[in-house]
Amino acid sequence: MKKSFYFLVIAIFALTLSACTSNPEAEKPIILDNDLLILSDSCENNSGVWVDNFSECEYVSEDWCLENNGTFNECESACRNDAEAEICILMCVPVCKF
């Protein structure tokens, strides 16, 4: 009985440790300046608006975003990139982030 209890404690500890040390950011691909230039052109060619300072493409489809390895959010704040905004319109902006 004691052996199974110790085994259970060790298993829980190992799972907790692996969950704490995993880094999802490390799994994302590295995007080079040339890649961003290609993405910005592709964004604009697909009726999007490229936001250069934040490596985002607004108003593109989720399919386009996923095909280009971006992270899609269908309802971002219109003021998301303005840290000093005190008042913001209530409007969803579809955004693909890189």
C-alpha cells in the first residue's frame, strides 16, 4: 500500500514539474524580417491591413491566418495597441498575430 502511495506522489510531482517547465512560446516558429515583408504583402493582397509595429494583419480570414501560421482572434479591441487609450469604441476587429 505504501509503495503505491509513494508511486502516486512521485507521478503527480513529475507531471506537475513537466507542466511547469513546458514553454509553449518555444514551439512557435521564428519569423525573420523577410518573412514579415512577405506576410505584410500577402495580408494586403487578401484585403487585410498590416500593422507593422505589432506584426498583425487586421480584417483577414481565419483560414488565411492559420495557413500562414498566425494566431487568429476574431474579436480584438480596436484600441489594443494604444496603451494610453482612455476611451475606445466597442468594435470587434478580426486580427491575425505573428
